Amino acid sequence: MTNQRPVRTLLFSTLYPSSVRPGHGIFVETRLRELLGTGQVHTKVVAPVPWFFSTDPRYGDYARVASTPVRETWHDIDVQHPRYFLPPKVGMSIAPLVLYLGAKAALQRLLDEGFDFDVIDAHYYYPDGVAAALLARHFKKPVVVTARGSDINLIGNFAVPKLWMRWAANRAAASIGVAQALVQAMAMLGMPKDKLRFMPNGVDLQRFCPRPQQEARKELGWPDAPTLISVGNLVENKGHHLVIEALSSLPAWRLVIAGEGSERSALTQLVDRLGLAERVQFLGRVDQQQLATCYGAADILVLASSREGWPNVLLESMACGTPVVASAVGGVPEIVTSPIAGRMLTQRSGPTIATAVNGLFAHPIDRVGVRAHAAQCGWQGTTAAQLDLFNQLVSSPAGGQHA
């Protein structure tokens, strides 16, 4: 069914980029921009950020987040960043309430300015989706919530968040999972099965595209040697330490790690202890354009995560023609469906990673075939499914609203 006018959506999530954190939640922005590209949707964004008392640089990332503008135009989209305060110790249990209270005035401001949104499009189920459900009840609007991975697979193991999420799922018009495995986990959590939808993330095939490997290496200043790349926040569950351990059994290889996080010091110490400093390079935070160049310069991406929803890095790497070695968690088996695309790990360990890398590299890598595999995962299907869902809600405004 086609609506007579563009649907007005209010995207709500703490996972959204800003001028201060341009790479934060970029996968949410990418899906929105694909949707806006149809011309059938008008959107405003409310992306709350945690309150902090100072913007003094000595406080590091806390201060950097505190310097986020209250309102800005980011990539031609109107974005508000209201503040919310999470008290220590009890923060997880009351997070949806403080998010709701912190954001309510921002939504009212949009209504007062004449943007009478049709539906709240929330991302990340806890606490964001629950707060969005509270806002939807207050403003008498339908809400759609997209789960991303750890919100279900990790936070869903805690009693209070689980109860909150079940309530929100019953209140929502639909709950979206970005992987079939995630949709199944949402059902196991007790969310209404008739409201569950599968809408995978796609990949930007224009931004992430093949280029001559030697040219990319020259641009980055990388030596001409077999190179692994590991991408993601430097936290334990991403498994960067396992990739470093694997390098000990891969004497001809280099490893490049893209990302920043709390485990940086521990990973650096591990590299030094294993005598790998000459073969490991930490890039820190990398923007999307440089990341595409890094994928093109590398031979294999390794993702050794202990949990994932729908890891975009796999599709990004493949779109650049670079195959992958990845843990068989979350949506990974739904992405790595062909030997051309790469290998899945039978277990998460350094030796297993080394074996998979050697097995993949023992045969000529078909970078054209890897790209063709990724090209099947564009955004068209998900964008069409979103439009159809939003149009249904506009045609039946009461749909999905429950006390």
C-alpha cells in the first residue's frame, strides 16, 4: 500500500553519530539514509547522550561526549541530543525511565514546531527501545523497535531488563531483528512472535568497493606482505587478543587492528609479550573511507567475536573483495554462506584462527567472487520492508498501541 504523503518518522536511539562522535552507531544512520533516499520518508532524530558535568579534556571520552551539541544538523538531518543521567549501581534497571524523562521535552519540541511524526523508529532494544515505548504511550504514537545483538543476547539475560523488553515488545507495533538468529532469540525472550520481523543490514556498495590491493597498500604505507585485519571496539568480546595469538603461528603475516577501547593497553602488552611488535599495527579509530581502503589492502578480515547480531564489518570487507574468517555466532552463518566468502571458526582460539587463515589462503582468493557474494546483500529489501511497515501504520494509526 502506498501512502499519499511521505511518512514522518522519529528515529530514537543513543546509537547515532554526531559531530563529536561521527562513527558512533553509524550502522543506524546508514539504514536511515537508505530509507531517506527513497523520498518517501521525512525524519527527525532524537539521539540522547549521557550527562556529564564537564567538557574538560582531562576527563577523556566522558568530556568528549559531554561536548555534543544539544541540537545540530548532521548530514542534512535535524538531530537533537537531550541529556539523561544514569546513577551508579542502579543505572541498568532504571535506564529506560531516565532516557524517557530526558527525551520527552525533545519530542514535544518537534511537535510544537509542526513535525507531527507518524511513528517512532527506535534502535537497540534496551534501554532505548523500552524508553521509546514509554514515549510512544505518552504521545499516543505507534513504535517500532529494532534489536541489534547484545541488547538481546547479553542484556536479555538480566531479569529486570528482560521484563522491560517484554513489556515494550507487547506495546510495539513490530520488533525487528537484523539476523534470523536474533529474531529467534527475541522469540525465546518472550516477545510476541506475530510482531517479529527480520530486516538485515545491507552494505553500502558504493563506499565499500574493490580497488587494486597494491594501490591501497601504497596509500596506507603498508608493506607488501600477507595482512590480516581485525576491526571493532577494543573490548574482550571482540576477540582481538585471539587474533594476536594466532599471529604467533602465522610467521609470514602482519596484523592490523582498527578500533579503540578499554583493552588497548592489555592488547599492546600481549603483543610485546609474544614478540610481535614488528608485525602488529594499531590504527585507532578509523573513518569509513579509510576503513574501505584498509579492507582493500588486507588479504583477510578476522572477526573473533564471542557474540554478534549482524556484523556489518563482514559485508563491508567482502564488498571490498576481501574474504573473512569469523566466529560462528549470531548472524555470521547467515552471511558467510559460501566458501568463496570465507571460513567460519569451529571454536574461538588462536590455533583455530591460524588454521582457518592458512586454509583460506592456500587457494587463490577470488576477490571478484567475494564482492559478488556481498553484492547480494544490498539495502533494497530492508528499505522496502520498512516502507511497507511504516505505511501500514500510517494507514492504521491505532495499530500496535497497547496500554
